[in-house]
Amino acid sequence: MLIRYAMEPGLGVDEFVDVLRRSTLAERRPVDDRERIEGMLENASVLVTARTGDGLLVGVSRAISDYHYCTYLSDLAVDVAFQRQGIGRELVLRTHAGGGFHTSLILLAAPKAVSYYPHIGMQRHESCWHVPRADHPAR
């Protein structure tokens, strides 16, 4: 199947949320908070999409980059029906290219995806720390 990849900074909220749901990433994203999703899209440095030949959005990656030192890949979502076809790997590669290969590409894996990232050549880093969002239940 032909998949077209593109930098798509104007990606709409509805399409983004739809692919998050079809990928299961919606379980960990504020998909019912339209304003927050709009802000996430508007403030992304790198937004790469994967679409079928007829234009269906089947994958997306969203990252924040300073373009000099680091690129943080915040969202990687591929429709469950299109997984295991190399789409996620290609989205990661194009996201890193968008931020610059001279940057470190960093991400926090979703629990269901922990075993995926070593499979595509990423290295585990043992010292990640974070402060949860103010509205996060663990706070």
C-alpha cells in the first residue's frame, strides 16, 4: 500500500484526535479537551503525517525541537489497522530529520510501546525524570 509522508503543520484537531483514537494513544491524551489539543498542534515544532493514497490519515508524529540540540517526540500514533508496516519507523526518521539529525531525539514510551523502540534502533536511557502536569492525578 502506498503511504505518503509529509510535514503538515496545519493538521486539524479532528483528524489528529481520530488517528489518536485509532492508534490507542488517545488513552493517554486529552482528546476531549479541544482547546488543549489545538494548543498541542499549534505549538508543535515538527508535525509529520502518514496518509494512504486516498488521503486517510493513518499515522502522525508530533515533536518539539530547538533545532540545535534536542528534539522531543511527544506523540507517535499509527492506526492499529496499519501497524507493522514500517509507518512508525518512517515517522520517527522523518521527525528526527525535521528537527535535525544533529539533535538528540528523545521520547517517553507509552506503556504498550516500550518494546517497540529498541526494535527500530532507539537506545534506552535510564535516567529520565519528570514533574507531572498540575492536573495529573499523581500530583
